[in-house]
Amino acid sequence: MKTVREDLNSCTVQLTVTCDPEEVDAGFERAYRKLSKKIKVPGFRPGKAPKDVVRGLIQKDDLYEAAADTLIREHAFKAMEEHGLVAYSTPAVDLKRLDEEESVCEFVLKVPLEPKVELGDYRSLSAKRPPIAVTDEEVERYLQQLRQRRATREAVEGRGAQDGDVAVVNIRPNDDEGEGRTFAVMVGQTFPELDEALRGLEAEGMRACTLTFPANFQERDWAGKTLECQLTLRSLTTPRLPELDDAFAQSLNMESLEELREDIRKQLASAKEDFYNSYVNEQLLDMLKERSEVEVPDTMWERVANQRLRDIAAEQQREGRTLEQFAAQQNMTVEELVEAQKHEAKLHVIRAMMVRKIFEQEGLQLTNEDLTAELLKMAREYGMSPDEMFKTLKKADAMEELRFRAVYEKVLAFLRENAEILEIAEGQPAEGLER
């Protein structure tokens, strides 16, 4: 076996391993013996049939996979031992060449070493955030949203269609001898020509018009075309908002309108605090990163980036799109998307290492309340009950994710408590802080 070492950084060593021909032959021999135990050959006990007999019964892909596994397992360890390397986590392996006839096996081993984390001063960080106070206007705006959600619809009589009305409209191109096509639309939210044609039209009314359909219109054979059409307004309804009174509040399990307003104020304040805490967290972590010296193995963030890219690709495939189309939606090429994911993954891993170091250095401890609070938050994020979330995490062997999220929240709360947080007007940039 021959090895060539390249130190990629202080935490990542790359070893290019070339096995000797006799080692390759021995690896394939062991692969044959392993696979032959699964094959029944008349006249021979499992695993005892001659290689020439079982050769034709073993799929080449299965053989090469077994041989690669055998060779890499044995020689990766020997290569690390030869260079005095102790892997911090599972090394990444890239098989470059494997050939039975030529007795060749070459692979690249990327060995992660222990991360190096030298924290800067994390007790004197600073950040800016807008005030958390909730205004009366925000409360009233939320109340209006609640009314709209509880609105009923009533038929419009004695007037024509207005923006915000829901219209059931039949559209029939003049060259179409059929019955046309019927759509339910909100007036003012379709496309310019149709909105204009609907405004003022009363239920059961008809109107001739010229419509230029958008390129993304749902009826593909009309999309992007300009057609002379006949409109028929089948029905017209408008939302009827409930009265803003104690009865409305009681329908939402509140005693009075005043109590409902106070409850909304508390909810908005809590939501603002969560949002602005995230805003502050970003500033604190960025500042801490600038003050600290952190080196992590390439394999740690590469795995995160690769998993995220696989998740994106799978999600796009389910929706009938390619990774190229997804990247284009982000105004990126696939190459730029990959680089962006790598950058984010590396930042994520560096932050995680800093957080873990502070947790350990400060002797912080997680309580059952911390874990429960994080479980509830995850359950809300995934739209599950807490019990379902717990069972899902346990089944996926992902309880460590729950624990780390609780650690992260604990450490960030500690950093906020010890930081100087300055209030600024909303919209003012959080710049100019001393690093």
C-alpha cells in the first residue's frame, strides 16, 4: 500500500491510498467468499463452491461493492495509522479506481481531525434591535384580520362588482362554440383586462371584451393569447365582517373585546420578541465569530451541505421541477447554488462549535423544561402534536437534534443576557457596532 498525504487545513488531512496488486487480489478473494455464502450451488456447502463456479452467479456490481468495502475498511485504517491520524468523526471516502483484472484499487480518504475552537470575549458582545412595544394600530390591524377570517359571504344585490367581491364568471371565446369555461375569482386580483371587464357588471350580466391572458394562466391553451370573449357573471358575493363587539370576542373564547385586545397585544409582543431575538442572535454570533479563531474539518460542513442539496433536489422532484429550475428561481446557476449551500453549511457548523464550547465552558445544564419548550417549538414548526413530534424524533434516532436545539437556545439566551442590546427605530440598520 502506498499513501500520499496532503494537509488541506489544520483540521483536515487528505490521504490518497493506492493498494498493492496482491492486496487488491486478496480483497476480491474475500468478496467472493462473502458473496458465495449467499449462493446455493448443488453439491457444495454455502461458501465452499470454487470461485470459477460462483463467478458467473455473482453480479459484477455486487462483487465490486463488496470488494471496495473490504479494501477501504482495511486500508483506510492502516493509512491513518501510518500517518498517526485519529479521526474526529467518520472520514469521507472517494473511490477513484477499482479493477479486478488489473488488480488496481485507489481511493481518497479525507480525514477529519478535532476542531479547534478558541473563543474570543463573549461576555461583552453588543447588538441593536427595534423596540418590542406593540402599538394600538398593530392590535387593530390584527383584529381586522381576525374579522376577515370569520367573515361570511352574502350575495350582492343592487350594484355591480367591486374589488374584493368573489365572482363566478364564465368566459367563452367568440370562436368557441362550446359552453365556455367557468372560474371563481376575486375581483381586482385576476389580470388587468378581466378585472376591468368585471367591475360594474351585475350578477347574471353579460359583457363582450378583449382579454390578453397571462403567460402563466391556468388554462394552458389560452395562456399568452389575446382573445375576443363573452363574459357571463354567474354569481357575485361579498364578505360580511362580524361586528367588533363582546359577542365577537366571546366567539374566540374571550370574555370581552377589551380582553381580546389585551390577549392580542401579548401575542404580538411575544412574536416580536421571538423575531427580534433571532435578529439579535445573528448579530451576536457574527461578532463572536469575528472575535474567535475556529477551524473545523471540511467533512463536517460538506456533509451538511450535501444533505441539504439532496433534500432540495428531492423536494423539487416531488413538485415536478429540476434543481436547475430551482436555482434559476433564486437567480443562480446550479454551481452558484452549491457554493451558497457550502458557505451556509460551513457557517452553521462553525456557529455550532462555538455554541457547544460556550455551553461546556460556562457549565450550563439543560433542564426538562428546556427540552420540553424546544419540543413544543418543533411540534409547532412541523404541524404535529408534541407526542407525535417526540415519537418521530425517537423513531428517526434524532433526539440529539432536540438536545442541540435546546443547547443553542440556552447559550443564545446567555449571550443576550450578557450583551449590550441597544434599541433602534424600526428600519434602521444594525451597523456601526464596535467589534
